[in-house]
Amino acid sequence: MSHVPGYSSARPFPPQQRVRSPYGTPDHPLTPQRRRGRGFGMFGGILLSSLVIAVAAIVGEHVTAPDPDIAVHSGIGFAVYGGEELALVPYDRNGSGGLVDAMRHGLSEVRLAAVELSTGDMKWDVELADRQPWPVAVLAAGDHFAYVSTDNGLMILDLADGGTVAEPGAVPGLERSRALSGAAYGFDPALDAVVALDVDGGVQVLPLDALEAEPADAATTATWSGVLFAEGSAPDIGGMTSTEALLADGESTVRLEPTADGALGGSLVVDGPDGKRALGTRVFYGAGIVLDQTSPFASFDVEIDVDALIAEFLEDPAAASEDLWTGFGNTAAGAGAGHVLVEHQPEPGVDAYALHVVDLDTGQVTASTATGSRLGRALTSPGGYTAVIAAPEGSYWLADLVLVAPGGSLERVEIGRP
């Protein structure tokens, strides 16, 4: 056929194709396969979006929520467990710190943390009570148990994990002491035992690592009758500094002397058997030498003859002041390890503080850290570590523990905060 414009060439019809139904034929029926849904569908998408938003809100709230307020109690104690020396640190925790923390903690808690002195790592951290105020002090620790005084009685904890071995007021032999406050308990190093006053004025003795108390002998009763009290909490021992302090030999002293008459700053001077020598050249402002307050009774177990003290002040005020201060203990913290701690202001008149560790041989500053306020209690562990309660920079809360190693290095531990 010739080609005609506008018309296509004739083509044969395509071969006939068999039409198939998804349902088959009456003789051979088929069941069509169901199509799998793609994704979660509308409802699933809504749920997924809601979940993502909720998780983001929780994470965001946890990240932006303010940290809880931490206040370390002064009643810190020491223990040795598994060959590692520990600081047992009681503290208050106020505030949830976010939704995640709120599921793990109450709004107010009294807790006890065990800190490894050599590393600053947290070994365990347990809740003691879910209320405040609740004064707590670590009296002593044996090889297995720690003994903690509270205003509800004596409490015994396992050093392995901080688990409660005996609740307050539930220690056998101390049934007549359960109604007394934290001031009714102490530690007798001569007996290596906890002592407790009972409601009749008697004294009970609980040897370390024992779980049952027994009556004290006459000598022990006489020793502790004027020290333990049926009313009042365990003493809250604040930080103490001085411009002069004793060194480890009990004779030599270290003191801060003004660099000149009327000068704002002072430098350290050691006065010992070999005479007087300058301890370094650094100038400190508003400074004080940190005093050791390891003994829990140093701040209140002081016998003072008031009449004699007044007479001495009238005759020689400087000597009277020195004698009064000596009664409260005036050994420099860290002196046994060969250094002293100096609390000072970085610049004259500023509202900020710092802690410096000064080597007693060379006068060199071996470590330092900034603090938000004046220091709290300073204690020396049996292994020669000095533990000092301090405030974080920019805060007045005493919430940190500064650990000064025997070699003069420093580790700062944030108690109660991850």
C-alpha cells in the first residue's frame, strides 16, 4: 500500500493475550495477597512524633534544669576497705535536678558518700533519710562497718556498699539511748570503740566491727560523762584559720607576717630550732593558715578558767589570746605531710577566695584551687591525706571536698553531683 500523508501504515493486530484475574477462575480460585503497609500509618506517625517530642523535652529539661543544692556536713570520717582509704562524707541534697533525677531522688535527702582518697572516685553513695534537717556525723569505722550518729540514734553501715546493717535506734544494747540525740555518741580511740550515753546517765561501749553494745567500766564512764550530752545534735565544726600555727614537731611554728608596716599582704615565715626563715616569696592577701580539726571534740571540749583568762588579758592581752586559741587546737593542717594550707583572697578586697598548698621545705606552691567562700572543716586521714570542705567557685554552698595528697597534689571532688 502506498503511503498517504496523515495516515500510518497498516499493522497487524497484536497477538491475543490471556486475561488473568487476581481472583482466578471458578475452577481455580485465587486469594489475592495483602499489601504490606508502608511506615506506621497516620496513627503510628502521630505516636512516634509525640514520643520524640516527649523524649526531647525530658532530655532538654534534664540538661537545662538547675543542679540540686548540696551542703556537706562537717561530720566526715575515714575508713579503710579493700586496701583503699575512704572519706565518708555526709551531705544534704535539696532539689530534684530535673525529671530524670527526680525519679531517682526525693526533693530532700540526707546521704552518705564514700570517696577514695587516692583517686577522688566515688565508691558508693547511699540515702540515709528522706527528710531535713537531720544532723549526721561519722563517728568511726572498723574493717567492715561504719558507725554514724544521728538525731534518731546510732546507725551502722556496711563499708562494702553503704548498705544499712542497723537502723537508727535499733542497735542491741543501746535501747536506752535511742531517744537521745547525736550528741550522745562519741568515739574512744583508747578503747577503739563507740561510746554512747543512755537515758540514765550511764555509758555503753560498742567495739568497732561489733553489732552489740555493753555497759562501760567505771573509768570509761567517768571519762565520757562530761563530754556526751542527752540533748543537742552532733557538733557542727566550722573551718578555722590563724595567722600562726604549730607544725608537726609541736615546737616549730609557721606564721603570716606583713611584708611591711601597714601592708595589706603578708608572707609565710617558719620559726623553728634552727631559727627564723622565709617560706617562699609569695604575698597573700586576707590570708589565714588552715588549722587541723580532725578531733570532733576540738571545738567544744575545752576547759577555760574564765576568771584567770580575764586577769591574763588585763596583764598581757597577746599572751592571753594565744593561750585561748591554743585551747581550740592550733596545728596547721597538712603539717605532718610536710606542707601547709593557706586560705587567701586572690587580690586585696575582692569577694573571692583560693586555697594554696605550700611546701614546708621549699616554700613552693604545689597546688591551688579557687573557692566560692571561706573553707569549712579540715581533717587529716590516718594515711596522711588532708580533706577540706570547700565551696565551688561562684557559690557559697560548701558542696565540694578538696583532697590534698601527702605529696602536695590536689584533687577536687564534687559531692552529690554526677
